[in-house]
Amino acid sequence: MTSEARAALEDGQPRLVSLDPDPESQRRPGLRVFPMTCHSGGSVEIHIQPVLPAPRLIVYGVAPTARALARLAKAMGYAVYAVDPVADASAFPAADAVETDPAALRLPATSVPLCAVVATQGQWDEEAVLAALAQDPDYLGVVASPKRFAQMREVLATRVGDAILDGIRSPAGLDLGAVGPEEIALSILAEMVKERRAAAARAPRPAVTLLGDEALDPVCGMTVSVAGAAHRAQHGGRDFYFCCAGCRERFLASPERYLAVSAAP
């Protein structure tokens, strides 16, 4: 069960686990079944829903599109950071932090997705892009017309390589025919979601495997953490670990019965 919870946290996908006295009777797609070893019998299904850190978004600018993007992103569960020399809490009431100095925004380096959108629209555009690039975002979009971004790129090319500039999405957002700040913000968020999900799909899914600090309970087949295991026994010079006292007692009563299914080294 521990390995299932760990895998859910690693790949962000929920899982359905069943404990049943007759595991073969519960086989169906998407369900992982483990033997129920409780003497009282019965069966139980457990839904494991991972609770992951919120994705992060940095919004540069105070234009209506920037403010709408901050509002919608917060409603979608993002941690939002607003940056602009004239920004204040009244312009971004839902933001987690508001900074007037781009250099003052210091985010920890983590695996949590980070997006950045420059919506300065003629005010410190190039400086905002450089500040965003310094945060090393997974997605960087710029709200600008193709003509304006071409001008920005000429300036930025003196500081940043072409490969990095090629990764900037401008005009930011999917082509939804958006009109007005809220619809433009929606198109940008849609593109961010698309990029995040595509990146997650490309990443290899971790397999549920036994790690060096885990072993299988030879009685019920459940994964048991070796470190600090409360129920353990020795037989034939080998160590065995159990999920509960009941499994340990059953093993000690008839160890030969369970040795064939043991995953102990």
C-alpha cells in the first residue's frame, strides 16, 4: 500500500486498491488487488488521490490581461505571483505575492511546474522577459503582436541565444479567437495546461517496484517498509517482514507454506 501511495505522488495519477479475501474475484481494469488478511474477513476498496503542490505562475505587468490572468489562474489552483514596478495588492487581490522589483521574487528550485507570462504591453517589455527567463520557467508566453515581438526579439538577441528565444510563445495563448482580457487570459491558461499535460505524458511513468528498503510480506504479499518495521521474524537465517502481527503469527506457525512467495533477498 505504501508503494501505491508513493507511485501516486510520483506520477500524479489516482489509484484504486482493493483488499479482498479472494483477490481473483475482484480482477478488473484499473484495480490493484491485495489479499485481505484480517481474520474478520470482508473486503474494502481504497481510492488513493494524490494531493500535489500547486503549479506556479508569474505574471509580469498590470495590464487588464495580466490582472485577468492572475484571477483565472488562482481559480484554477495556481500559486500566483505578480510583478510590476507599479503593482500593488489592490490590482492583484488573489495573488500569493506581489513584487515591484523583479529581482526580489525568489522562488525555490523544485520540480513543481512554473509558468511565466509577460503582459507588460509596451512597458519594460524586454526587461520583463529577461526577468522571466531568469526564473527558468517551463512555459514562457509573451502577450504581444507578431510585429512587436519581432522588435523585442531584436533587442533580446543581444543578451539571449536564439534557442532560448525560440522557446518563447508569442503571441501567448491558443488561437481561440479570443476578444477582451478575460478571453485572452483563458486562451493563455489553455495553452499552459496543454503544455503541462504534454510534458507529463512525455515523462516516463515510474513503475511500482520494490525499493532497496522494502520487502514483501510473505503471507499477504503487501509491500512492507524494512526500516522501522514493527513485525519481523527470522527463519533459516533469513529476515522476513510483515504488515501486521497476524501475518507474522501465521508465518511462524507454518513458514514452509509461505516461503515460495516470499520476496526477501
